[in-house]
Amino acid sequence: MFLAVIINFAVSLLLMFSVCSMLLYTILNVSFQIQFVLIVVHSFSVFFIEDCEYPKMVAALVGLQGVFMLVLFYDFYQKAYMRKKE
């Protein structure tokens, strides 16, 4: 009896985890994309503020790194999850 309760509980957790994991996975993917876009916008905002003394070269490098990460993550996402497996 005790073993059956534990098995039922474990199966319930697994089912709940599989549904929640897909939702969580989607949320995390979108949040990573938003994160990279915010890094790029924040880095390049230095060029539009007139009295900002932050080094423009550092801002450009950080912004370009954010662009590269966004492109690489999008490429990975397309290859791993959007295209049908052959």
C-alpha cells in the first residue's frame, strides 16, 4: 500500500513536471532572447546620450558581443527546436 502511494506520487510529479517543463522552457528561451536585446540596447544607448563619458569603444564591444550572442542563440534555437528532425 505504501509503495503504491509512493509510485502514484512519483508518476504524478513526472506528469506535472513534463507539462511545467515545457512551459518553463518556453519562458526561459524568450527571456534569454529578451536579455540579449536589452544588453544590445543598453550598450548602444551610450552613442545617443550626448554628455555620457563612458568609453565608446567598450560600449561598442559589449554591444557587438550581445548581437553575436543573440544571433548564435537564435541559430541554435532554430537548428535544435524549430526544424524537423530527419
